[in-house]
Amino acid sequence: MTNNLYIQALNSKAFASFGDVLDVSGQPDKIINQGLCQRYHDRAEIDFSNGRSGISLFKAEPRNLPYKLDMMERHPLGSQAFIPMTYAAFLITVAQDENNTPAHPIAFLSEPGQAINFHRNIWHGVLTPLQGSGLFAVIDRIGPEENLEEVFFETPYWVFQENK
């Protein structure tokens, strides 16, 4: 038996219960730097406890579609933002919590220039670039307590580009 997921476009409304979409949609909040820079202010909340925020760099190997989703993770002590450092799309998988396990996963594909911030305690897949260098800035909680829970699926999900 297999579980199939079909990718949908990433947008703020569809992603709202999982986190924030970081992009330059809408009007800028300010024009700064002598009129040469548009500021899109306060697009996501960094939320954590018992630690501090940190910026790390992740270099993930690009993956292919169909993608085998066999594990999801969450961070109960803090949010986590994935910000691509190249102008390339990436795959995002998320799920609602059901009895402390991920249930009913959803797959999104970002547009080049979009980033995301997972809310605290949201089940999500690993960093999944589909092309390019796989280089991301990650903003998350740094602290001594364990902030990672992983669940492996008995039956993996397969993520496809479009519904056939």
C-alpha cells in the first residue's frame, strides 16, 4: 500500500495553520535607503522558549520527484525558518498533529524568492531542495534542551508534482 501526496502552490492562506510564508507580496511597509529599497516588515514571529535565536547555514542535497516522505519532525521549543540563499523553489511537507504523531501530510512547492517559518511544534519534513545548491539560512532556537522529535512512517508517502 502506498500513500500519495500531490504538491500544491505555497501561499499564505493555505500555509497559515503551519507557519508563515516569507515573500515580498503586497505593498512594502517602507521605502528606505534613499528610495532604493523596499522593506517588507515583520513577516514572521520567531517563537521559542529556554534558549536564544540563532542563524545557521544548512547545505542539503537536492532531491527528485516523486519524493519519498518517510519521516517528519517537529520542534516543540521553537519556531524554525528556512530561507533559501539561492533563487530556487523547494518542497515543503507539513502535517497536523494527531495524538502526538503527524497526520494527513500536505505538500507545498515554494516559488523562487519565497521562504517559510514553521510555527513551534508543527510536524514538517526535512529540508528538501529540488534543484540548485541546497544552501539555506535557518533561524531557530539554540539551547541545551532537546528540541527535536522525529516520527518514521510505517508506510511512506510519495510526493508527486501533479494529480494524474
